[in-house]
Amino acid sequence: TQLLEQSPQFLSIQEGENLTVYCNSSSVFSSLQWYRQEPGEGPVLLVTVVTGGEVKKLKRLTFQFGDARKDSSLHITAAQTGDTGLYLCAGDPGTASKLTFGTGTRLQVTL
Amino acid sequence: EPEVTQTPSHQVTQMGQEVILRCVPISNHLYFYWYRQILGQKVEFLVSFYNNEISEKSEIFDDQFSVERPDGSNFTLKIRSTKLEDSAMYFCASSARLGSEQYFGPGTRLTVT
């Protein structure tokens, strides 16, 4: 069974601070997707990383896929209150047609 | 921008009743999925569907569950005899091809009383 562990589980920071969320596994994934989920809504896709070592930037968000394709990180620069939400990583093993979701990191950004 | 839609947004049913959750995937997508999320827990895979048949299913997806694509646009999940533990958010997702990004709908909150 493939597991994805995210850390930290909860993060409360002030606006303007930087943060990093980690997504780790002992399994290799062919790709890894990051989603953001608001309460009572579906996950919204932020980015997909495919190549080991790949770095993708989405405005203030930087996503990195580990060289071995077992882990990933999400770095937010100068967090804003609008970044508040649940961040989920989800891995695609490539041989199956399902995503394995991580445990989630709940981010709260306050003024 | 194309999106996955789901109906109803909230379904309340009594234990033992049948429910059908409906989804309209993104129109040019070929792969369809159902996931569920019990309150406070991880999103869990239920089933994937391609070319009018199930590609893969999880242990959760037992004989009580079935999926169907009754026409060219809808994708449904049926639970034949609901149990209290079926209470969860059910998400439909679709992707253009195997291994590509999956786009999720807003979910149906199923409450079994």
C-alpha cells in the first residue's frame, strides 16, 4: 500500500511569512499533484510535477519533485490570508488509474 | 473553463435505501473516477472507469456499489443499500487520459441516518 505523509499537519502563520509543506513517501510515483481544498468543496488542482528534480512556480507558490520521485514540497512566499486552506498532495503510481492522497496540511494565515 | 459538476450537492437518506450520485465529467475526458472523503479523513479512491467498464476498484468498492455511464455525458455512482458508515463526501473526477491530471467536482455530501 502506498502512503503519502504530509508535514506539518497544521500550520498557523502571519501574513507575509514564508512556509514549506512536505509530502513524503517510501514509494515512487510517476507524477505528483498538489491540490487545495476549501471546506465542503472538492480538491482544486494547483500543479502536477512529473520529472524527478522538477521545480514549478505558480506566482508565490513553488513546487518541487524529489530526484527519486518519492517526495515533494510546496513553498509559499509571503503568505496571504487568501492562502488559507487545506493543501493535499496526491501521487499517481503510473501503473494504476487512481490517486493516493496525502494526509493534508491545514494552513491558516492571519493578519 | 470546463469543470466537473455533481448533483445533488447534499443527499440525506435512511439506512438501507438506495442512492444515486450523479456527475457530469469534463466533455473531452475519457477516464472517470469516484473518490470519497469521510469527515476529517483522507480522500480515498473508490473506482475508476474507462471505455464503459471498471478499470480498477478499491476494497471499499464492494457489491453494494456500482457505476454507470448511462449516456454520453453522465457518470453515476449507485449505493444499493446505504449504511451509516457510507456517510461522506463523494467526489467525481475526470482526466483526459491515463496518468494525466484529474479534475474534481464539488462533491456530494451523503448523510445516512
